[in-house]
Amino acid sequence: MASVTKVGHKYQVVIPKSIRDAAGLQVGDYMEADLTTEGILLRPKTLVDRDLKDALKEALADVAKGRMSKPFKSAHALVRSLKRPVRHARSMD
């Protein structure tokens, strides 16, 4: 699906419609540009907010330390497991 395009006066490059459509690109999407031995490689990129990035880092650290729960068969089972420590703490008072 090779295509030829021209570098504009502000170094902008138009990605042909057939390639944009195939890649699912939309106006405002971010792209990562890498220089490879074959030329310039463009990849769609998703940016993540710092708050979300920090939360994800914390969650991955919890998983690495084994602080995670088992998979639940239903939402009801999840809620029930969350209430157990509360009931246990109340009975200790």
C-alpha cells in the first residue's frame, strides 16, 4: 500500500486518505516518529494523563507484590468480598 507524498514548506506531510482510513487515523491523533534504517516510521500514539500514569504505576506495583484479588464470577461476589473486612472490623469493636 505504498504511496508518494510531498513535504510541505513547514515540513508537514499529508498522509494519503487510503492509508489514513486503513490505520484508523482521525484529526488530532498523535503520531510517534522514529528514524529507522529504512526511513521514517510513523506509529499512532496514545497519550496518558500523569494522574492515570501514576495510578497505573501504583497498581502494577501492587500486582508485583502480590496484593491483588482473585477473579470474581459476578459483581455481587466482588461487592460481598469488599464488605467482609468491614464486617470483621466492626465485630472487633
